[in-house]
Amino acid sequence: MKRRAAEEEAEKEVKKQKLLSELGKSWLPYLTPNDDDFHQLWKTRYSKLVLRNAGEIPREIHEEIQEGFLALRRHACFFQDLVRIKGKDFVTPVSRILIGNPGCTYKYLNTRLFTVPWPVEGYEINYSHPEISEACKALIKLNDYLHKATVQTLQEQSLAETKEIEDSSVTDRHQSYATSITEMGSAQKDQSTSHVPKNDCSNPKERTSYNLTLLNYMDPQQMPFLKQEPYFGMGKMAVSWHHDENLVERSTVAVYSYSCQEPAVDIPEGKPPSGRDPAVWHLGLKVAWDIRNPGLAIPLHQGDCYFMLDDFNVTHQHCVLAGRQPRFSSTHRMAECSRGTLTYILDRCNAALEKLHASDELTHPYWKSLDIQDIKQVEEVHNEVEFEWLRQFWFQGKRYRKWTDWWDGPIAALEELWGKMELMTSLLLVELRKEPLDEQRSERITCLLPLLTERQELRQEWLMRCRSRIAEDLPEDEKPTCRPFWQNDDPKMPLPFHLEDIIFGLQRRLEDKTEALHCTLAS
């Protein structure tokens, strides 16, 4: 798991450095609505980004969701994430929280966020305050609205593409699905998708059933050291260039944007006519890892929504360019949850524990089978539940208790299952230390060693992250907890926390056997 993440980060860094090298010291061009070719570029290179301005959205939706945002802010329900990029920890400038289907998680930048569940039939959810409950109701209502709006948009786009094929001579006609923003004016009626590959919209519901939303909040006035956009000179970024991660293939991402009302900011005289207005939040767009096509900077006004349709999130990258007012956003997505739900990890743990024979009181336990595949399965799940679930959850401090106690029971259950797997590893080690060291035991040790080594390395990494200065500087209820953690001589634990001695002992057993074999052959 650690190796895969490192390889992906290295690949992204190579692409970034190559792009910067090709660019040199010059800026790539980008367009705003003030530029003559803005709308033409949008419809030919970025047409799968559709913007629905605030006036097209029901007033009731605006009122409920905006009040929900402000209520969550009053209750201090947004948190800056301590994420890991290229082996280093960083605190995100944007504060976030994940809301969605009970038991779902979403992973980004090596950080697994756990959903605060929105109200779903069949689940009892105790929110810590009535205003938080109302906010979650508003969010699932917004989610339903965006789902229907996305399905409609995809269907209209598909119909329009079909009509274009049937009547290819018509090149300038009204597009009901066209990209729209307030500044587009009459150009709004001049959108064309003749340059867009045909979408597979046979069943758009399969790619628009959003199962969670990542809420974001940032006040740029409290963040004086935001990064500058590196390719186009677009100004300060709240969120750097990226593809959204861990999504169902070709699924849409729908975003509701809300910039808080504040007194107008005076713009200094002499403001250049080109480039974006730094007082206004913008969505930055570019073709992924490309220097031939100009970028776009699309202004985001209070209550606007935008949709990244189909494969847009794969073929393009986006960033969020900071304005001067505080801003909330709700980013609705279909997270790829095949390995990211509570049901999934509970099933994995229970399947692993089927290899253990023991009474409910864990008296006289033993492995039912010491087959290599069984050992591999159990110890891989052991690592997965510890590092992808338990340590991820506790690394985020006590944040989820500010919303609800919903995760208390599931996390306690996972800790109990993990404890039984610690017992299984200790039982396995007893077997592997027996004499003689025959071929079967050697193969089992060879199977176990890399999994134990990974466990040891990851425990040290998480321990170091929890004790780092950047972690210690976080607010008390957001400080990471290194859990599970215990002293090596804890009598309640079947194995020590630090595994170096165990790993060394197993390695030495194999080396001694190899040396003995060489001596036998030499004689």
C-alpha cells in the first residue's frame, strides 16, 4: 500500500517537472470572460464543464444550504487536514468535512476521511446539535437536486450530440445544455459540441448517484501564504491543480459554490484589463499535462453550480483560485467505495478470522490452516485494518465527535477484530519458531516477513507523524492520536508494538538454515 502511493506521487512529480521545463520562464496563456475567444475555447476544449448560474437553482435550495454552511461554521465543524505529500506532512489551507452515506469513506492525499452520515432511512444517527442535523438534511436535499440536474444535463447533451450527427450541416443553433455563466450573455446560445467525443449516456444514473459530498471552507484573509498558480500566472490558489481521486470511472462531480457576503473590496486604480479579478473566486481549468491549449479561469458567483461531466476529470485538471471573501463549497461525487466502506472492511476482517479456531472466550485458540495463501490473506487484512482504517481514523483526532457518535461503535468493533488478528500473528510465530526448520516452515516465514516488515515500517511512520511538530501545533481536539499503541511489555497484548526483534529473529533463522545448507554442500 505504501509503495503504490509513492509510485503515483513520483509519476505526478515527473509530469509536473516536465511541464515546467517545457514552459521555461514564460507563462501559458489563459482566458477569462473578458477575452473575445473565451466562449469559443470553452465549447471546443472544455465543453464537458457545465456551469449553472445561481438564478437557475431554486431559491429554497440556496436558503437551506447557505444557512447550513453558516451553522456548521458556527459549530466549528470544519477541519484542516494533515495530509502527506511526497513523504512530508502538510496542513491543507482549506478546511473540510465529509458528509454522505453511513459507513462510506473517501481517500485523498493519503488521508482517509470518514463520512458524517446524512439522514438515511434505516439508520439511527444522533447529531450533537439540532442545527447540525438540519444542515445534514439540507445537504442530502442538495444532493438529490444535483443528481437530477446532472442526469438531465447528460441526457440533453446526448440528445444534442445525436441531433448534431443527424444534421451536421447545422453549426450554429441553440444548445439547451450549453455551458452558461452570467457574463456569457448572447454567447450562451452559441454553444456547440461538434468537437466533443460522443458520451456513453445510456444510463446516466449509474454515474450520477452521488454517495457523499466533501465540504470545503476557506477564508483567504486568514491564509496569507497561499501558493501562486505556476503555469498561467492566475494568482493565488486555494486548491492546487489536480484530478479528483478515487471516483467511479466517468462519473460526474457536481459542485455548489457559496462566497460569503461581505463589503465590496476596493480594486486599485490601474487594474490591468486582462487576467482574472483577484477579488473573485474562480475555477481554473487546463487540459491535463498540456502546454498547447490555453487555460480558462471561470468566475464563481454566490450560489453557482458547476458539473464536471463524463471523463472531464480524467482528461483535464482543475484548481480553485482564491478570491477575497470566505467561501464554502459542497462537492458531490460518486466515490469508488469497493474498498472503502465499513461493510467491506468488516467482511474482510471476519473472513480472515474464519481461519482462527477458538471459543468466544478465546481459550485454546489455533489456526485452522497454515496454508501460505491463508497466512497471506490474514496478515494482509491485519495490515489493512490497522493502517487504512484504525490509524487513519485516530490520526484525525476527535473531530467526528463534534458531529455525531455514529462511528464510535464501528471503530470499537474494528479494534476488537484487529486485536484477534494480533493474537493470530502471535500464534503463527509460535509455530514458526518450532524445530526443525523444514521447508514448510521456511516458506511460511518467507511469506510472513515482508508483511511484518511493512507493519513495522508503517507503525514507525504513523508514530513519527503523530509526534511531529506540525501535529502538536494543531488544536487540542484535532491533534492526532497514535492508536493502537502500547508498551512492548504490556501483558494484555500478545505481541510488542515494535517488531524489529521478531523480524530479526525470523531473518536469522532463514540465514542460519542457508548457511548450514552451504556448509553441507561444501563438505
